[in-house]
Amino acid sequence: MIRYLKEGVSEEKAATDDARVRATVEGILADIEARGDAAVRDLSAKFDKWSPMSFRMSKDEIKSCYEQLGSQAIEDIRFAQAQVRNFAQHQRDSMKDVEVETLPGVILGHKNIPMNSVGCYVPGGKYPLVASAHMSVVTAKVAGVPRVIAAAPPFNGKPAPAIIVAMDMAGADEIYVLGGVQAVGAMALGTQTIAPVDMIVGPGNAFVAEAKRQLFGRVGIDLFAGPTETLVIADETVDGELCAADLLGQAEHGPNSPAILLTNSEKLARETMAEVVRQLKILPTGETAGAAWRDYGQVIVCDSYEEMVQVADEIASEHVQVMTKDPDYFLRNMTNYGALFLGEETNVSYGDKVIGTNHTLPTKKAARYTGGLWVGKFIKTCTYQRVTKEASVHVGEYCSRLCALEGFMGHKEQADIRLRRYGGKSAA
């Protein structure tokens, strides 16, 4: 039996919030499309109090950002990017071009072709999320994208040095200090000074996620990456202190970040709830994490692992931390998740910052139909075919009859003209 010891906001409240965000984003994107750079400047001044001579960073400005960082910070960024690059390269190497003779004289194949241009959004208004630069820019470059541009909002009224350095070290070809919907809109739609891209990637707040949703179709997107979600699956083999730390460690992302404990131990559930209260009093980001826990936190108690898998797949969380006596059971049986973190030795923060897997992951149940950002998202798998004259006759006779069956006479003639020329028989 599934029991909720704590529930989050209602679906009705969430729907109301979504409608407000949707209307706001529609207006902003329409303004950018109509006025270009002027709209972007007005929006940046309004939302970020930021209106520099140029939003694009010059070489000298980028160099200044390096000078503002200590050598240890630069080395740490280099280490993290090496892990992301290494795993992305292994993923890229797993993607093979194909060419095969499926019938005598019929050659079919596919090629994996990188996109020509990508825009990477790096959140940074509240926290300078350096790691998001690794996840998007490094991965796009490993995929072979020739033009990768990156944008992040100002932090405390100026470019965030660590983000700019991370973007540059990752290989970004153009770097913009520009935030929110205005950044995403400018990269996707283009302005007088920013050439449009073919795809937008990267996480962001609800407004950024909605902008990507509305722009999808005009450009590609990686996925709908809204407010951070975390699901901790735990049993009696761990304690409430550890569970609370892992819940609050993700709840601090923002006041609308869901954090859920799923367990088969009511004792652990109540210990964790008490620990959350205690840790919120001493956590420096406790105000934000506390709001997220109050409004979006849940505690769910199940009777068995099987029931826990059922609930976890229904939740389809972005991050799933598994701390049980048999974490591999969940690896074998779960189907809906952004990323799994197996065992108490690992945690979501490792994936977010440094271990090498990508932290841009599906939210709002999108894990039911997509995985997270990876090198393959930047690559189009495109098919081709070639046939001999003899093969054209063999395939063409089938095609002619099937087109006649459907009543597609123009399609039929495409086959028939080749049958006439190469010596085959068309359908009556």
C-alpha cells in the first residue's frame, strides 16, 4: 500500500503557474522577433539590470575573467571538463556510420552528421552554474559542432568569471553575457548582431524551459529541462541524516524544485523529515531549500521494492538517488528516470558537477520518452540509398504495385518510368 506522509502542491496550482509563465514568454519572444537587438537590450536592462556596450565578450574581457580566478579554480574546471569530455567521447565512439547491402544491388546506409550551430544556455542569475558550461559546450564540441555559442546572465551585476572561463575552456566560439528568455530567444531567432542557431540546449528556470518549448520546431531543443527534481529511494540500510542531505542538496536549486523521499521504511521516513527540519536551520541556502521542501517536498512509504519501482516510474524524476541494500534491483527494473545514482557512495552532486555524466536531464515526467543531454543530441542520423539498374527493377515492381494499392499514381510513375527504362514490368 502506498502512503503519503507529506504531499506537495496540487496539480491545479502548478497548472495556474504554468499558464502565467506561458503568457509572459509569448510576449517576450514576440518582442525579440519584432525588434531584435533593441528588444534584447530592453529586456536585459529590465530583468537583469544589465546593458553593456556589447553583450558579446571580447578576447580581452575573457582574459580578464581568467585573471580574476585562482589557479586552483581553473584546474578544477579543467578536471571536470576532462571527465565530461572523456565520457562524451566514449558515447560518440559508440555511434557508428552504417552501410549495408540489404538485397543484391541495394545499398542502404546512414551517416551521423553534427549540427552546424548550437546555442548553449548556462543558468547563472542566482548561482553561477559553472558545470552547465561543461555539459553543453564540451559535449557539442565532442560531437563536432563547428559553431557553438554560449550565453549566461550577469552575476552580481557583472560577467561571472568562472562561467566565462568554463565556456572558453570548453571551446565556445562566441560568448554572451545575457540571461533568461532574452538569451534563448536571441540565439534561436537571431538578431541584428547574433546569427541564429539550429538548436538550443541547456537547463534553466520555468521561463527558460517554456521559451524552449515555444521555440521547438523553429529550432531543435535538447529536452524540457525545468526546475531541478530529485527522488531519493532508500530503505533501512541508510539513515535520515544522509537522506535529508541528498534531498536538500537539490532543493536548494530553487523554491519550486521537487524533492521526494520514497522508502519502504516508515521509521526512516519520519527520521528524514525530522532531519530536514534540523538541517534547514544550519544550511546556508536553507531559505530556498526550505521553501522547495515546504511546497514541493513529498514523503512516500511503500511496502516493497516492487511498489517502489512502480511509484518511481510514475514520478519519472530527473535525478534518482538509490540507497538500498540492492541498488542494482532498481537499475534492472526502473524505466523512467533522467539519471540514476546507485549506492550511498555516490550522489546527485557528483553528476551535477564533476563525474562525467551529463547533468542536463528531463524534468516534468519527460523521462517517460527521452533521456538526458548527450553527444548524440547534437548529431543527426541521416539515411541514404543507392541501387543498381537490376535492383531498381526488382524493387520497382513491388513499389509500383504498392503505390497502385494506395492510389498514389505519381508515386507509381516514379517506379514505372524506371521499370520501362531498365526492362521491368509495371503494375496494371
